[in-house]
Amino acid sequence: MVLVTYQRSSVMEYAFKKRLSDPIRMSRGGNRCPDIWELEDGNIIVIGEDITDKVENHLPSDVLLGAEERIVLIPRHVLVSTKKRIP
């Protein structure tokens, strides 16, 4: 179990329970690939490229983005790979 402490308005601990996507492979550029994890509390963490600054002015009118929220890009195959691990 990995504990990550993140400060927002109060300190919260996130305990990583299990990887939902396929095991990580190195990308062509040597960087880690995107990943999807389930937390102990049942919430999901997505690790991917932050593209908020690139797309925030082009969002559909019905998309709301909070000040603390980011838009994260993950390849389709990463999300599809989680299907077999989500009940």
C-alpha cells in the first residue's frame, strides 16, 4: 500500500489499493505511461498528461471545470485495459 499526502484545504491521505490498468510499460520517449488505480476508499486515480491549458478554451458549453480540477489525457487502450479488473 502506498500513502500519498496531498494538501488542498485539509490534509487527505490516499492509499493506493490496486492497479486497474495493465502493468506499466515505458513509453517511446522514456517517460512512464498513463495509469489508473483504485484507492482503498473506492475512488479512482488517473495518471496521465495534463492537457488543461491546451483545451480549456475549447470545452463544450456543458463541461464544467472547477478551479482544482485538471483535464487528463490517457490513451484509449489504457482505459479499455481496466475493464477486466472492474467488477
